[in-house]
Amino acid sequence: MCPTNDEEHICDQSVTYLAKAETTNFRFGASCKKAMMRHIIANRLTMSELKWKKQDELMLEMRYVRPDGSSWGAAFDRVALPRIKAALQSRRRILVNLGATPENSSTGEWAPWVDGFLHPDWSGVAANMSREVGQSLLEDWKKKKQEKKKKQEKKNKKQGTDDNVNCHPNKLAAPRPSSAIIDPSFVLGPDDSVSMVGVNQRCSRGIHARSVEEIEQDLFDGARQLFQATLRLDRLRYDTPPSLPRPVDAHNGDTDEQEVEDTEEIKFERAERWHVVRHLICLERELDDAWRRQLFGKGHEDMEMPSGIVGMLWLNFLGADEDCFLLSLIREDFGGFDVESVAARVYVGFPLTGELVRTVG
């Protein structure tokens, strides 16, 4: 959205200046504000999903990454990412105040009129948003879609073409491939991960269990987000200016050097990455339930299933660049890793307590 963005500029403002003056007010451009609001509405994001779900698509649309999806640099990310996070939270609170969605909803309940703000002609001004405006935009959008459909049907009839082929190309689309993360033939058990009931966002927006395909897509998006979070963490650790102390490997055998403590930025990124892992484990449990319904029907929700190791994939990924992790094995009521408490302890710097020690050489 901001064509002037590069390594040194963000929304026509200096990255260097914003990094030094942390209290300086930062103003997003009008197109970026509109993109963030539409991103929340289109993806029906809950407050916890703002940090990770399809964030790579938003960053690309706002031009907060390069055209190929790579970062503009560590300095750019340090300025941009916290501000985008705060802006998304602020815009979701606006929607909550309008009555578009509950504040702490985990089921994705949204009022239908909110889709009006996805209208191509919406101005993007949050101050003018209301239920009446959304309903008016939605009705106008439906009317324009009907008019466009009628024109297309008339054109097809005139050309003597098949309406079904021209008007419904999705029927000819190739089927979605099976999950690359979890094989459908391997049914996972109820104690494998964290429970989280989803919503079928493609239908009536009501409280319904989501399909396998929808959950798999969220898993793919979450895996990409976890990879990007690791890249950001690596940049903070190793892409530092020569004037700043560089981290020292605690296992390099050199007793003359001492390990440098993590900065506040690094602690924040580590905690954020733990939150992404929490959501991935939640999605795996949701996928377990979806496969159970698909394979055995709705009457077998309580049946005993084989136990697996769901969630360990993401925990192993976290350990790839850390010196040492003490993972808490305290089980919550839903039977999952207590990764939220681990994230909190990582951020504040408290020692982690647990029975499992992961050391990376």
C-alpha cells in the first residue's frame, strides 16, 4: 500500500528516526488502515489470531515486506511489527464496540452486515463505520454482483457458450491436496493436543465445526508464521551492528567469554513465537476432531483413539536455535502443553520449571 517503503522508510517516515524516538506518534497511511480493517473482517480474526493468521498476506499487501515476501531488514521490522500489532488490536476493538463481534469470542461469531466493509468502494474511514453504513454497503454490493451476473449471463447467451463453464469456474478447479502435515490415514487421539472448536467461515458464520480443508489451511499459514518468527528472532540475535555486543555460544568451550543476556526485543519475539506454537497445537486438536467426525460420524465424539505425539513437531522447531529450554510438562484441563506459561516465563526472564531439558549443541 505504501510504494515508498524500503530499508530506510516506512509510510514516508524515517526508520532510523522512529527507532530512536520510541514515543514518536506513528501514522499509517489511509490505504494501510483500510487494508488492516478489511484483513480482520475478511478472515474473521479473534484477538489471539491477530498476531499470526494470514499475517504474511497482510504484510505483502501493505508492502511491509519486499515483493518476494522477504523482510526489509531487522531495523524495519523492529519499528513496524509492534505498531502493526497495536493497530490491529485497536481496529478489532472498534468492531467490538460496533457490535460486529464479541470481544473474547473464540468461535468467530460475526454479524453479517460487517461484510459490507469489504465493498470495493468503501472509503476505509473507521470513524464513519456503523451498522447502518455496513448494511447499506452490503446491499449495494449484492445489487452490483447481481447486475454483473446478469450481464455475464446475457453475454454468454449471446455468444452461445455454456453458462455453467463460464460462470462457475470453481467447479473445474483441481481438488485440494491432502495435508502435508498430518496424513488422513493416521487418526490422532484426544490427548494429543489442545482442544479448540472452530467455525465454518465459508457458510453461515454460525457455530459449526469447520472442515478438514479449512483447518489444514490454517495450519499451513501458522507454519509459515512460525518460520517467519524464527527469521525475525535470528535477525535480532545475529544481524546486530558492530557497535553492539554479539551473542556468544554458551557451548563453544570458551571460558573467557560470557554469554550475553537476551534483550527485551529478543525476549518479546521468543514469547510471541511460543504463542504461535500454542495456536498450532490448538489447530492440530481441531483437525483431530474434524477427521474423527469425517471418518466415524457425529455419534463417536467420545470414542477412544490411538495416542500420538501431536505438538512435538512445533516444540522441536522452537529448540532449533535456543541454547537450552526447560519445557513445563504441567498438563492443563484440556491435556496440552502449558506453553502460555512458558511464553510468559521466557519474556520476563524467570527460570522455567519442568522435567524435560532440551539442549542444543
